[in-house]
Amino acid sequence: MVATSDNRAYNKITKNIVALFNETTYKGHNVNGMLTLSENIADLGGLTISLDALQEVIKEKRLSDKEKKQEYIDFFTSYAVSWRIKEKREASLQGLILDRHAPAPMRVNLVVSQLQEWYDAFDIKDDNELYIPPEKRITIF
């Protein structure tokens, strides 16, 4: 049985994820944060777990600060590249209505912007359009 406090915490996190995606537009239309919720949780959770694994490797290798930064750059760049897609506008708009997956750019930008390591890797400051204040970032695990 799930503890009531665990359920409340989960509901708060999921409410924040829904709001984050609802507030986002793609090709002039809003993303449906409720429709895409399960996949958005999976993307954020999966990337967080992968990042944890990278951090373990970095510790084992005893990398310099410069080498660590490059590992993070490579990690986030690889993640972004994995979501490259080219599709017609009509297919994109249909996906906003029917697909349980958020559009690929949102699956990258809204997920990486939750992770401090991304900010550090690319020297993202508060004047960047993807910047989210630390206290508003969503953490699944």
C-alpha cells in the first residue's frame, strides 16, 4: 500500500510536470501535459538515472574538472541528437492531439532544463530562455 505522504508528493510532482508541458507551445499550439504525462515522467526519470550512472563513471575515472565538463557536454548532446526528427507540420499537429509523447524538442529542452548538470555543462544563465530557477525544477527521484 502506498503511503499517503508518498501519494501527495507524487501528485505534486505530476501536477508540476503537467503544468510545465501545458505552458509550452509547439508550432503555435499548446502541448497537452496530461496526455503526455506518463512519457514525460519516463523521459525525466530515465535521463536522471542515466546521469547518475555517468556520475559514477566520472567518480571511478577521477576526471579533472575540464574532463568532467566535457563528459556532461557529450552526454547532453547525445541525448539531444537522439531526438532529432523531421516531420511535416500536419503530422506534428496531429501528434499534439493523439500522441502520448510530447514533441521531440520538448522531450529534450523541458527535460534537460530540470538538471543542474546541464546548466553547468553549457554555462546556462538566468537570461537563457530555457532557464528554470532551481526551486522550480522538477525532480522525480
